[in-house]
Amino acid sequence: MALTGLQIYKLLPQTNCKECGFPTCLAFAMKLAAKQVSLDLCPDASDEAKAALGAASVPPIKKVSIGSGNHRVELGEEVVLFRHDKTFYNETALALGVADDLPDEEFQRTVKTINDANFERAGENIAVSMVALIDKSGDAAAFAARAKTVKDTSPLPIALVTEDPSRAAAAVEVTGEAGGVLCGATAETAADFAEIAASNKWAMVIKSNSLEELGELAEKTTAAGVKDLLIDPGFKTQADILHNQTQIRRIALDRKEKGYGYPSALSIQEGIDPYQAALLVSLGVTKYAGLVILPEWHNWQFLPLLTLRQNIYTDPQKPLQVDGGIYSVGEPNENSPVYISTNFSLTYFMLSSEIDGSGEAAHIVIIDAEGMSVLTAWSAGKFGGEQVGKAVLASGIADKIKHRHVIIPGYVAVIKGEMEDAMKGWDIMVGPQEASDIPAYVKDVWLPLK
């Protein structure tokens, strides 16, 4: 159980020595309770305190690592049921399937498509996490050969999806230290899969349609030496996903029953309508699944699912933001337009993308609004006309341009008057409400002005 600030305070030396950087031991204890600092900062912490706080600080859901290097996937270590209570830490791993019975050329093309499924969004790279090799051939040698091809052509970790331990063993033997996760163990085959996973230091997924059996099976599997374990409760309907995944998270956070403190997995069945499959994946992402395996997929599913995952695993208490200041899109000169916006990352990247698409290089003056979007910042009093006007003048943009025109977002046209008062001699132009209208605005308003 997590300790409160007062419980932690009772374990501290209570000398208020300030060596930890805080004025009192109580203040330090409150930071420890919020998991914002480490006990290592206290020079006089007793062994009793270290033992108690160490046990309390262990996440209720075990961390699981799959693969190695820059593409290693880390799952688990979650501590809350609701994202807004703290944040979610290790994002859902999305594994896209490739069948082992595909013709060589199609197989390699499919793996390459999975490798290349990454995008730049809001200053971050969002990408597919793993390659899921699906056992369709029923042949151990063919399955192993395809696993070797994936290892040689993809930097991503591999999920071996087979219900046959002998085929899994053959594939692991040729991929070896590359690491990955075995998917397909049931109560009947868990012991055989556990032997393979433990001896080769691979992660493993166990599956059962019974939550009670799943917990017992997890304990037996870890007792067999498997260190990185995921649990899959299966499903028949969307309601099953919601119920089972939520129940696993609740039980794990309560720490009252063993066998559930592991990341969960969700395996989508083959043959499902692609729109329904995308919906099921999105449900898994939003409702706690650590790993989602999608055996059949379409390129159009990539971006919406990866964007959803990025949004869910963004800390709600720390908005994505860029630094305030002057930014260039293209190679602007002294006659280029000047756009004004807030430092919310998504706003900045959408605006810069549309400016780039307009074909007219420009300056962007970013106002520090604590990471809020334009309308949110305005309603919170962080993007008022006088504030924005003073910030624009202080940015030094006047030294970079000959003209005296700036373009504000159309949604906050109301600040135009106050900006004009704060920026004597400047023309405050009201731009479009949506960034997607920037190209048309440049053509219809800015270019005629030049």
C-alpha cells in the first residue's frame, strides 16, 4: 500500500536539517508521498525507513521489458486507474501481424511496412512497437525461418504468436538474443512455454478466459522462472474487454491478490471487420492493455491508433509545449508574414505544417501560455491583448521584418483592440480560425497586401 505523507514523516529523522533541499522533513515527506523525489536525498534515513519506503515504492504492476536497444519495449509500472489522477507511464505496445505462410516477396514487403509505420506528430515520433509473427503454416521449420527473416530485417522486437511450444522453441532458437515475447500459452501449455521463456530470457503471455484461473496460472508461471510476464484474459465482446482489462487493473492496484500485478495483453481475432478491429484496439489502448496484437491490419489504421495512444499516454498535468520565442518556417525574410500563437505543441506543429504547405515562408512568434491552446489560454487570462502585444514587442520580431503586420488566430479576434493599444503603429490582422485555412488566407489576404 502507498504510504501517506504523515506516515512517511514518522519514518524520517525529523531533524529538519534541510540537506534534502526542503525546509522541513514534513515537506520532504509530502514530496516522497507524491513520488516526486527519492529517499536518497535524506542523509540520515534509517534502515527501517529505507525498507518501508522501498516496499511501498514498488509499482503494483511489474515492469516488463521486451527486446533490446533503441526499440526495446517497456510495459507496466502503472500506479493509477484514472489517467488524470497522476499519469500513465509505459504506453501500449502495438504489434502488427505478418503470417508465416505468405510468399517471400509479400512477407518481406509486409515486414517493411510495419518497420516504416512511424510518424512525426507534435514533436514526437509515434510508431508501431513490434512485429507479430503469426503461425499459419503449422510447420516449425517454416515458422523458424520466418522468425529469422524478421530478426534480420526489422529492428523491432518480435511477438511469436503460436499455440505450439515446439514451433515457438524453433523460432526462439534462431532469433536467440534478439529477444521478444511468446504469445499463445494456455493452462495446458504454460509449463512448456515457461521453460522456453525462462531459459532464453524471453517475455511470455499466458491466456485464460477465467480471471481466477489467470491469476493462479500467473503465479505458477513466475514460479517456473519467467521474469517478464503478461496476462491475457481473452474476450468475446467489447464489453468483455472493458470488464476484464479494468478488473485486472483494479485488482493489481489493490495489491490484495497475487497473480494480477502484470501488464495485460489483448489479442484481436483474425477475420474481424477492419473497422471493428480498429475499435477493439482503441478500446485496449484506452483501457489498460499493455500489449495489443493485431494480426490483420490496413495502413489507414496506423495514424489514428498511434495518435490515440500518444494522447492517452501524454501526462495530463504537463501539457506538451514548446519554448516561447521566434520560430521560422522555411526561410523567411524581412517581408515575410508574422503569425502569433501559444506554446501548446499541437497548436504550434499544426500551424507550422499549414504555413509550410502554403508555400509562403513565415515567422511565428510563440507566446508562453503555460502550454495551453489559444482559446484555453485566452479564457484563462494567459493570452490577453495587452499581454500578447507586450510579448510580441519583447520578442525582437521588429528587428527581423520591415513591415508592421502581425496575424493573430481568428478565434481570439477580440484581443485585436488591446493589442493595437499595446503595439502603437502596428497592424493587427485577424487570421483564420483553423490552421487548415492558412494557405487560402495567404493567397487571398497576405499576398495581395504585399
